[in-house]
Amino acid sequence: MSSIIEKLKKMQDEHKGVDDVIKTLFYHHRNGTMKKDSSLLHKRIFILSKNPAYKDLLKGLIFDESGLTPFSNELDQILFRLELSGKLCAVNPIYEEYTIRKELLESSTKKFTAEEKALIKKMSDEFYQIHE
């Protein structure tokens, strides 16, 4: 009989959600670092979420558009969990940049089909082309 923890681990390995899409998107970053700018990250994902090709991948993210920039509580929680788990590291002394720890994000990429991976790779390329 498996324990609850083992069942949760198995469920985590099998389930793929928007968290895994965001992790895989970051995994495809070319140089492994990006500016730590919450409003820019939210804006980029918001713009991508409007693309019909990415709508299914980013479902579950709800954006509030009433402020200066779009904001998603769900995306904010994902970014917080990625920081807390060390998958995104804000480097001292001024915390202006994220270091993306690809080795810790790789397991999420394995959850997707080849077609989904190609679509997320395309989305990642577009994500990093969106400027402030």
C-alpha cells in the first residue's frame, strides 16, 4: 500500500498544469537569466494568453486589467513557488535578475507531447521578444 506522500508525488509527476507550462517556457530561455520585473513578466504572459494558439496552455491564469499593467494572482503564486523552490533565483546583492535553474525545471518538460513542447518553445521565443 502506498503512502499519501507517494500518491501525491505520483500525481505531481502525472499532472500537467499551467505551472508546468511556465516552467517549460523558462526552461527554453537561451542564456539562463532574465530581468526580475514582475510587471513585465505578467505583461508578457498576458499578451501570450491572448494568442489563440496558447489559450489552452495558459488556461487557469486570470488577469486583472484594471491597473497600469495586467496582473494575475495565479501567475504571481507560480513565480513565488518557483522562487521558493530555487528554480528561479534572485541573485544578491540587488535582486534585479533571475537565474533560471534549468536542471530543476527539466522534469516539467517531460510531461508534454512533442507537439506541446514545440508550441511552448515557440511561445517561449515570443515571450522573450516582448519588450517593456
